[in-house]
Amino acid sequence: MSKKYEIRSGRRTVSMQHSSSALQAAVDYVRTFGCRNDEITILGVDTVAWRGARFSAVLVPAEPPPVE
């Protein structure tokens, strides 16, 4: 099941990704730059590093249904 994640670099949101996990969302974002898998360093369950930059994925909470 795909969920929506914010990709952050520091405190700044740099992208929104739909993925099955936070780590996969972060890897998918970095791969958009055309990098190879051996250039990506996994730092945790939701964080990767690429060329000195750290990117983390944070689950975006589901919006509650509108109240009528």
C-alpha cells in the first residue's frame, strides 16, 4: 500500500513522494538525480545520504474526511 511522504533536507521539504516505506521514498527521491545505488548511503529507517546531503522521509498524516 502506497503512502504519502515528505522528503526533507534539514528542516526544508524538498519533495512529496508516494511509496511503500519511508526509506524507499527517500531512496526514490535521490534516484531522481540519476545517481547509482552505490552512491547512496542508508543512515536509518527513513534517512539516506548522497554526496554529503542527508534526506529523510516523514509520513504525511491522512487528512480527516470533511465534516458536514
